[in-house]
Amino acid sequence: MAIAVDGYPYRTFKEQLQSIPLPKLYWTDKEWRSGIVSELRPYFILTKADYATFLIWINDELGIREMTSRDLKDQDLKYMIHSIRKGVADNFWLLEKNENSELFYETEPWAEGVEERRIVIGYNEDLDEFYSNSNFLDHVLAYFRGINEEDLSKDSLLIYPIRTPLAYANNLHCVLEQYSGYRGLQIIHRILHAETLAVSAQKGQKTTVSGEVFLPVFQQTFDEYDMDTHFPESKHGEKYQLTFTEADGQTFSLIFVEGRLYFGEREYIELEENQRLSSWIREILMSE
């Protein structure tokens, strides 16, 4: 299904998400309710796709399959479907594990003891709503299904159901935050598999260290962290540029300032044990 976004050419769902800048308004800002719609309005998808068309889009973009008799006998799967079901007559599909759907499997918190990770998509006809046991996918489905133009004129502060501009903007904000978190997880994975690290400070000090030197520090540092987008990169405090080189020669750079590793203008990994990393960086720079 070729979805146009106010004249934007068709994109894959990942390309579309990558094209949308994170809102400058944060959830706790006083102006959030009054400003988030206008900030995200250029990225609204018009109009809302019907059931059959959107089901084709889901399969084309993500990959789904019908439940088999074996699936329906699985007690864990039956319990999970029962726990999220919105109606007795709802239809369900299993999300296939592939390159397009991997971000949902990687970001979903799984209960201990779960033998097989599975994500399902359900559809409730009365609500005319697709939903999932993945919170991230839930929001993605609601965004890409779109919103009708007549709903854009509704003035309400309710954020559910998604039938108003504020509800749709709130859902899109959730999508962008969760997608940012996924990118942060990818950055951590790349750091822990990089081969060298070049560190440079604002005052001009520079040094390069091998994986044997920096990996133990980052492995400990990533024991506790959070992903967030609240604060833009600070102009104050000690700032360091960290450039990692991977086995294939590709490089990527982060900014470390005030206990945060920035991988975007306002996307960062908040480190609980940031003093360990700060002290280590100063130590290796002084040793040069």
C-alpha cells in the first residue's frame, strides 16, 4: 500500500520514521498539549486505511501469517492472546521474525521463562482497531493506518481512542520516542563490538585505544542506563567526542557530556554510572 503523507512520496515504514524529527516539545512541558499537534501535523498520514488495505500493508511491510492448529494448542500463546483480546471474535496473526520486524522483537521486554518470543497482531471489528502485544508495534500500527480528515477538526484533550488530532499526535510522539530507543540499543550493540575508540576533548587532547582497553569500561557502564530525549546536547560541562571504528572500517561518533552519550541532537543514553566513564576518559587523555 503506497501511503502518501501530505504529498510525501512513498517510503518504507523505517524510512518514514527516520524522516520525522523528534518533537522539541517534551511530555512534561506545559506547552505540550497546545503545541504537539502543530509540531507533528506535517507528518500525519491521511486518510485512514480500511481494514483490507491496511492488512495488506502490514503483511508487505512486516510479514504476518495465519495461526496454525499447532499455534492454537500452545498454552503460552493462548494465554497471551487471552490477556490482550479486545473481543471474542477478534482475528489474530503472528508477526514473522525478519529484518523488518526485528526492532519489535529486540525492544519488547520478555518475561523470564518464555521459551519462544512471539508477537501477535489482533483486529477488533467493533472498534475497527488493530492492536498487538508489543507496545511499540501497537503505536506503529495506529500511526501508519492514518487518520481521517474529518477527525482533524475534532477538539478534544482525550488521547484515546485515536480519533482526534491530539490523540494521533500523542501516538506518533510515542512511536518516535520508542524508535529512538531502538536506535540507542543499536548504538550500544555497535559500541560493544567496535575495535578501536578515538577520544578527543574540547581542549585539544586526543588519544586512541583498542577494544581490549575500552570494552571492559563500557560493559560495566551499560549495566544501568536509560534512553531519553528530554534534554538537547548541553553547551556546558566537559564535552568529549567518542569515535568508534568497527571491524569493517565504518566509524560512528557520539558526544559524551553531563553523563549522557548523545547519538542525535537530542537523543541520548543516560548513564547511571557516568562518573566511571568520565574518570576513565580523563585518565586515558592525561596518559598521552
